[in-house]
Amino acid sequence: MTGSDSRPLAARMRPRSLAEFIGQERLLGPAGPIAAMLRQKSLHSLVFWGPPGVGKTTLAHLLAAEQGAEVLTLSAVDSGVRELRAAAAVATERRGRGESTVLFIDEIHRFNKTQQDALLPHLEEGTLTLIGATTENPSFALVGALLSRIRIYVLEPLGQEALAAILERSLHDRERGLGDLAVELPDSARAQLLAQADGDARRLLNILDLAVQLAPLHDGRRRLDTPVLAAAAGQAWRHFDKGGEHFYDEISALHKSLRGSDVDASLYWLARMLDGGADPLYLARRLIRVAVEDVGLADPRALEIALAARAAFQALGSPEGELALAEAAVYLASCPKSNRTYSAWKKVQEAIRRQPSHPVPLHLRNAPTKLLKDLDYGRDYQYDHDFPDAIAPAQTYLPEALAGLSGPWYQASERGFEQRMGERLRWIAAHRKGPGD
């Protein structure tokens, strides 16, 4: 780098125009919604939602510049209603001169309801155009009234191709990058750096910037080998936020991979979450849930194995105990699936919610006293073990109002152990005849 610009590399390499912006082709490509908005020369209020380092702040300022608007910047971390009113006053004054204003609010999800509501009249009157940036799901973080007045654009983590392009530009740019420095970056180290960035351009450039400072100078050259990059990266976790959007996306991917019988994908998402710092016992509980909800009685051993995996992890701890979770994930993904018990349970719960509390039929009631026996409690009850195959053929067990069900709530599938259960239930039904049959 030439000149006296001492800012970090990530700040120096920030794109100065949309032509320099790399990535987010789905939004900025010819068929993308932002490209269409620019062609129409009509900037509307919006929020960029995406992980750190994908260009939310940069894109907001570039869009404002394309429209010739002044940008007022606030951070929701340290701003409130007073700062919003001050910004609106400046925007109103500029509007009176025929000038437009963009209010950029970083971390907009940190605004509470009152602060978000304070934006509404200014958006309604067109005093300013709002561009927000958030790493949190706007559906949960923003109030409905604000959501109805803006558009949400999702920015994805940068792919390897985009990160590689940013890296090359930074290495060779002589004005703002490292082009004046003799930097060597072997292919193995380059691949390591791109992996360490994990879709985050800011992280990529910060690691590169520090690595250049750490690398010893030999014959006028700085060699960024893998140990230097490892030292520069430190203990950098992947994109993962316990209890946040990434967490729920990844646990959803794990559960659906297990349900979908994809062993490799199940192992991948399990490892991703453990690598990101998820609580292993939470993941063990999720495996138990899959065993009862998605495997069910198609393989009754699934629940035993899931419970054993949790116990094994509690006994061994991490990292050894993680292998027990992996074994359970492989088993759950590979065994037959049935949600018939889960579905039947939901149907029964719904029936109970929709109907009154039907009394217990007299023949099923407990009769521990003479009074209760005189009231016919337990009368005509047939002790099943007194009959062949331990089935009282004419006995019913549901309240009388439910005796006319169109079909059983639980219907066994034809998969795994449940197929044998289905045969048994059909045999029982054939041997049990209701009154009048």
C-alpha cells in the first residue's frame, strides 16, 4: 500500500461503487430486485438481513450514492428516539430543498418497539428512506407495522469464488491493498485462508492484514504460510449463534436430514453444530426427539440408542462422547421411519380439545367401596385374561360418544417393526366385536 492510509485493510478495500462490489449476484445481477430498483431510479425503504461481513453496510451506502442521497448513519446499539428525531429534522430540512435523505440504521433489530414505531410517520410522509442492517430474523426482530412498510433483502454468506476475487484484488491493489508489498501466498495457505473466512469478507481481510504483520521478512518478501495464517486467525468460530437464526436453521437442517434418511448430511450438520459451540446435550435431546417423533415404532430400538448416546456423552464428556452422538445419528438416519404414533397423539389431543370431558364408562370405573358397586361402578367389566388370547370380545374402552369413530387414531405403517404391529392390531380388531356386531 502506498500513501499514509493506516486504516485496516478491510476498511481500505471497501468498494467505492457498485461496479466494485463482489457477491450477492441474486440481488445485484441483471435479474435481481436491486438491479431492477436501480434501473427504475426509485430507492425504497428496505432492510438487509444477513450474517456479518457480507456487505450490508457497504451496499446501503452505495445504493444511496447511486440515488444522489445523503446518508445519515445511526447504530441501534447507542441511539434512541432522540437521535431518530434529530435525523428526521435534518431530512425534513433537506426535503424542503428538494434533496433526498437515506437513514441507515445498523443493528436495527436492537431497536425496541417504541423506537421502531418512531420511524413510522417519517416513512409514511416520505421524509426519508430507511435502510436497515440486521443479522437477526426480521420476522422476530421488527414490529409488524415497520415490516409492512419496508422490503427485506437477504444477503447470503459469500461463496469461495467471491472471496477469492476479493482476496486477489486485495493482494494486487497498489493504491489501497497489498500490491506494493512482496507477499507470497502458497496455494495451500490460500485455501486455508478462504476456509477460515467462512463466507465473511471482513474476516478474510482482517486475517490477511494481521498475517502480513506477523509474517517474518525474508529477502524482502513476506511468506504467508499455514502457521502464520493459523496464528492470525486465532480461535475463530464459524458463523453460529446459540439461540439465534443460524442455530435454528442448522438444527432444522439436522432434524430434516435425519428424517430424510441421509446419513452423511446428518453427520455433517451434527458436526457443524458441535464445531460452532452448540450444547452437545441439547443435540442429544434432539436425537431423542427424532427417535420418538420420526422413527417411532418402526424401530423401537431407536429410542434406546438415542437415550444411550446421551448417557454415554454424560459419562465421557467432549470430545470422546461426541462419537456416541454420531453413532446415534447414523442409526436414526438409516433406520425405517414412521410418525404414526406422533400423528395419532396429535389427533387424540385435538379430539380432547374439541369435545367435552366424556365420562368414563361405568364398566371401566374403579369400585373400591360397596356404595360405588351399588352405583354399578365396574359392573359388566370383562377380565380380559378370562378369555382366549386375553381379549374380551364384546368389551369397549372409549367413552360411548366416541364409539363411532370413522377409523382408529393410530394406524401402523408398513415399515420396519411397525409392520408386525399392524398385523397384530388387525388380528385384535378381528377378534374384538362390539355390541350388536
